[in-house]
Amino acid sequence: MTETRIGDVGRLAWLPASRVTKWLVVGFWLVVLAVSFGPAGKLQGALNNDAASWLPENAQSTQVAKELEAFQSRNEAPAVLVYERADGVTAADLHAVAGHVTAFNAMEPVRKDAVGPIPSEDGKAIQVIVPMDIGEDGWENLPETTDELRAIAADRPDGLSMHVTGPIGFGADSSEAFSGIDGKLLYAAMAVVIFILLITYRSPILWLIPLISAGTALMVAQAVIYYLADSDTLTVNAQSSAILTVIVFGAGTDYALLLVARYREELRRHEDRHEAMAFALHRAGPAIVASGATVIAGMLCLLVATMSSTKGLGPVAAIGIGVGLLVMLSLLPALLVVLGRWIFWPVRPTFGSVDHTRDGVWARIGARIARAPRRTWVVTSVVLAVATLGVLQLNATGLQNKDAFYTTPESVVGEEVLARHFPAGSGSPVLVIANTPAAGAVADRLESVEGVSSVADPVARNGRSLVQTTLADAPDSDAAGDTVDRIRAAIGEVDGADAIAGGDTAARVDTLRASDDDNLRTIPLILGVVLLILILLLRAVTAPLLLIGTVVLSFGAAMGISALVFRHVFGFAGADPSLPLFVFVFLVALGIDYNIFLMTRVHEESKEIGTQRGALVGLAATGGVITSAGLVLAGTFAVLATMPIVAFAEVGFAVGLGVLLDTLIVRSVLVTALNLDVGGRMWWPSRLSRKDAELAAAAEEAERGAEAAEAERELTAARSH
């Protein structure tokens, strides 16, 4: 390796590519992997799934959750058991349920006596409310807790049904849905990645290297996040942990595909594989780094969100992308160089062999677009804009408990039974906390609020009093949310009360409003950050503005089509209010990757042959790998649909669809057509925009000269015969 070559490609590019340091890089990551194995396995135990880890920090429901510790354990929640006999409960039924209550009170998590049996006014049901202190780690153990409740209640008269619902019941069903989530998502993501890599590389061996690298990145990222979560530096919940798996595998494999494609290209130009990798890193590395930086910056924008779950996702995803970037730019190239050209078997890229990407399918697609580029981008933009109108069908106002799962779990059935015979808000009251001297006045005001079924006597602790208020409507209904607003308005008028309202229904109200606020606050910030990165990368203004416009159009179309599919195909009742923000951040931050991959290659080629010819070369050279990358990312997000939770399925479907639109239509058709139509003005105000015509003319002249020389050689050869 000559010093001139080292200077040509940069010293960092040689680090994982040289004959000596490649072994040091592999050894370094083996040590890091060994150190990370233990902490990564502990991440699930460090997850914080308390309500406070999801709620807005300054919301009244969050404040109530904190003050509630003076009245009960922060980990206390009620299990609501509802018994039903269609033709009316009997004395034997009441006697049996009373025996159950005695057994419930003897359970280890029950620190206060259960309330009940409470017969319904219509005489067809019995309710028992069992307050349970589930402990710090009790969320994961709720299914076992509810199983114990069912085992106790199993000894009951024939014909008397029983269901466990309320916060404990819904918590148990959610816990079961999340059970083993990381393993399920990991295996599903691996299966998708392996399948697509096998198709892309057509090699029975090569796919292992990106997969090993992505697995290393995930384990190291999980270890880093565990240490931050364990030290209370970072709040991590089940949602962010699940998305971490998907995003590291999806984005990491994307970076691997781009680097391997450029390495294969350089192997045809360089006899020494070490030199080929150094040049591949030098040329593809900036695009990969810019892509990773864009994703990291976009994810960190979530720190301005008010929802704690959204805010926590930002740094978790940013760490995952950052670690993935380091692994794919060091371990992956080092492994490829260590193993040599045989890893591409059976289609080894030999030195001097022909690269068929220049005359492949994407070259032919580019040629068709070049016939009428303006008509192509106008028609494509109109079609995408029309698809965006489907957003009008999106009901992102939250999902009720009965609509949150694909199936109908027992807690939902129990809630429906409870609503038939009791005030629908039973077992999930609104919790009002006020100054003790004004607590009586607060209770009186609550009695007069429309939608309130009953008000319990105030309970005083340390100058503050708790007033539990049962609502007439189901706790997750819009009507109950309206009642919470009326409650807050009423108690706010009591002088000296300093009253606040919380509980499950209030938390739902606060979540909906905070999510709407986050959408308005975070989306413009992400757009601004991504635009700035593109301007710095491409040293232009026109191209970044057009690229941002295409990605926004892609997002709108994805959301519009998804909204129609959710409502008319899947039959979903609505969507989580955070859906637009999550889809936006993933599509803009991750979807812009493909535009970066394409446009950096177009920019590179434009310096030699002009923008219009460079656009066709760039599409031909990157079309296959970017399509494969898009399929990987879409597939890994689609695995979120394997969870029986509607909100996750909606995110996975919308992001997967958006990535496919961005890969197959926006990047390949729309952006290429804009490049061809706008030409050198894409790079305004840089010097390249002014030199574009000269470069194109020079390249055309050189091509004519080469063709003339080839014709002369053929003529000479013919004469010699």
C-alpha cells in the first residue's frame, strides 16, 4: 500500500481494510461483544412500564400518580372481578363469592381488604374489587396473579360466569401480549433479513456477515442502554425496547447492503481486496455516515416531546443507530476482507470482470424516465397527492381497551359485562386529590358534575385528601374523557383546594392532548434538522428542498393509504394518537436514507459527466441495492404486526408501506425525473450548478471520441484481414 493511496482514500478507511488492522478491529468487537452479553440479557429486567414512563411529565394525571403514594403504594391497582348469571344471581352465588373474597384477602399481593360482594341493581351480577400491590416488578407477573384469582373463583356454582377486568386485568392481557416480545421480534426480523439477503446476494454464505454484524450491533446497543436505564439516566419501556430491535436490524442491514454493493463494485476495479475495501469505504462511507447522522438527529428531536414514552424512544433509537453505524463501518468491512472474495460464491466479483448494473433493469427504467421526465414527476406527484387524501379517514384519537387487541381478551369481555350491570366506571375511578380543608367542598362539587355516578368520602393524609369518583361511562370512552374535563373545571373553581384529577381515564385524556401537541412541536423540528443535514451534505439548496418535499409527499401517501386499509380492510376502530409522529420520524429519518444514497452517487457522477447523465448512472448503480435495502427495512418493520396489539401493527404497516413507496416510486421515479428535468440547477448555488453544462458537454465529447476510436479500431482490424 503506497502512501499516495493512503492519502487518496483517507487513513480511517484503511483501519478495517488493511492486512494488519483488520484483525485488530475484529478482535476489538469480539471483546466488546463478550462484555456486552451479560448486560444485554438484563435489559428486559430494567424496563420501566409504570404509567409515569408513558405519561406527559407535567400532566395532572402524572402529578396525581406521584401524590398518590401518600395514600397507597405506587404499585397498587385494582383487579375487578365481575360474576354474572343471566337469570339472576342466587343466595348460593352470593355465599360462594363471599368465600372467594376471604381467599382473595389472603393473597400475598393484597394489602387491603377487597370490596364486595356488590350485587347489581338488576340482580344479575356481582362485583368484587380487589386492591393489589403488585410490586416493582409485578407488571411482568400479572398473568400469574390473575391466574391465581381465577383459580380461587373456579369453585363456584354452575352457570355463574366470572371475568377479571379493571387495571389488573388489562395489565395482565397487555403483559401476555408483550411476553417474549424481544425474542419474537428478533427471530422474525432475522428471518426477513435472511430471506431478502439470500435473494439479493444469491449466495448461501454471504448473508451471514451482515446478519452477524447486525446481531452484534443489537447486543452492544442493548448493553449500553441497559447501563443507562439501570443508572436511571434513561427511561426505557417495552415500546422503545421493541422498536430498538426492529430499527437496529433494519437500518444496520441497509448500511451493510450499501457497503457490500460498493465493495463488490470496487473488487472489479482493484486486484487487492484490501485496497478495494478501502476505496469502498472512502466512497460509500460518507453517504452511510450522513444517513446515520440524519436518523440519529431525527430521533433526538423526539427529546422535545412531552409524552415520556415518545421522549424516551428518541435516545434509545439514536443509540441503536449509532452503534449500528460503528459496527457496519468497522466490523463488517473487516470480516469481509478477512474472508476474501470467496464469500461471494458462486458469483465472485473478479478483477476486471464486467459490472452489469450499468445495463441492468434500473438502467432501462432510467432510460424510460428520460424520455419524458417532466411528465413523469408531475403525474407521480399528483398520484401521491391524491393518495394523501386518505388521511381524512384516519381516526387517530386513541383506541379503547376493546379495540386495542386483535382478539377479545378476558379483560375486554369483563368490561362489557361490568358495563351491562354496573356504572361503567366501576373499578377505575377518577382520583381527585385536594387540600384537606377544602376536600368536603370538592366532594360536593363532584356530586353535581354531569357523568359522575358516585363520590367516595375523602381520605386525608398529610394535609391532602383523596376523593375517588366513579364515572357513569366506560373509563376509556370519549364520554368519560369529557367528564374528566368537566371534573377538572369544577374542582378548579373551589377556592384553596389546589385540586387535581388523575387515574386511568384522566391519563388517557392527557395522553391524547400531549400526543397532538407533540405532533405540532416535533414534526417541523425534524424537517428542519433533516433539511440542514442535506444542505451540508450536498452543498446545495435546491436538491435538499426538493428531496424534503418528496419525502413529505411519500409520508402523506403512506398515511393516506394506511388509513383506508386500517378502516376498510383490517376493520380497526381507530389509531393511537402518536401514530402520525412515529410514522413521520421513521419515514423521514430512515426514508431519507435512500435519497442520500442515490443523491450522493448522482453528485459524485455529476462532477464528471453532468447531472442528467449522472442521474441515470446513479440510478443504475444504486437501484438494486437501494431496493433491497428498502425491502429489508419494510420487512423488519412489518414484523411489528406479529404482535397482537393494534397500535404496533399500525406503526409497522404504515412505516413498511411508506418505505416501499419511497424506495420503489419516490426515489426511483420521482427523484430521478426531477434530476433529469431540473438538471444542474439541482446543485444551486454551488459551483457545480454553474459548471454542469460544461461537464456534460465534455463527457459527451469524450464519449463520441471513444466511440470514434473504437470504430477506427474495428475498421483497421477489418482491413488487416
